[in-house]
Amino acid sequence: MPALYTAFRRWTALSESTQFFEDEDPISPMVMLSVRVDSEKIADLTHAATMRALGTNRAELTALIVDKQLGTAATQILGRVAYDTGRIEGLLIWSRVSSREKNLVLFPDRLGMRYDLHDPTGELPSTHPAIMEALRELMQID
């Protein structure tokens, strides 16, 4: 299922994206972007009452995923169920790397979701053409 993982703070985004790397691991190419989201269909999984209603808790939702087989972790199962409802455009979740931070997982193929690249400095057009093409495809922008 398509998902775009975002964070509200730059440090959290970098920490989340590199949490499984060892210092000796080569650095894979990454692009960090600002995204502006407009959606009223975000499920807040950071709210205690919501977690209780779903039969889960913060510890389970932020636990290290031991079994790397795709789709076996509680968070992956919950994400799949939310996605399959067809009504939810994203999930507000607790960060695993920082107990005070939240992340937003978006389902970009949901109809009605509006998001775009936020480029207040206007520097994005000067990005390498191959990167821009990949971004256009990912974000489905002109």
C-alpha cells in the first residue's frame, strides 16, 4: 500500500529514516522535503481513548519491529486495516525514536487528499533534473 512517512520536525525525520543504520553502513541517497497537507480524514492514534478502543497502547505502537517480514508488526497490521477502510487518508502516530514527537503517515492515493511540496525559498526547480522527475512522479505534480 502506498504510504508517505512524514515528521513534524527535521531531527525526527532524519532519526526515523536512519534508525536502523549502523555507523559503518553506507549512506543511501535521501531527499528531505517539506510537505503541506490538507486533510480532515486523519486518524489520531496518539489519543489514549483511540488506542484503548483499538485494543492497543503506545508501547505496542512504538515497539521495535523484531520480525522484519512485511505486514507482521502490530503497526503494519493497523495501518493496513486503516488503509483498507477507504475512508482514512493518514495516521497521526507517536515516533519510535523520540517519545515526545509525532509523525504523520499519509496514504497519498486517497481521493480528496491534497498535499504539495512546500518550497518557500523557491529552490526546488534548481534540483537535479533526475531528482525532480522522481519527485514529480512520487507527488504526482506538474
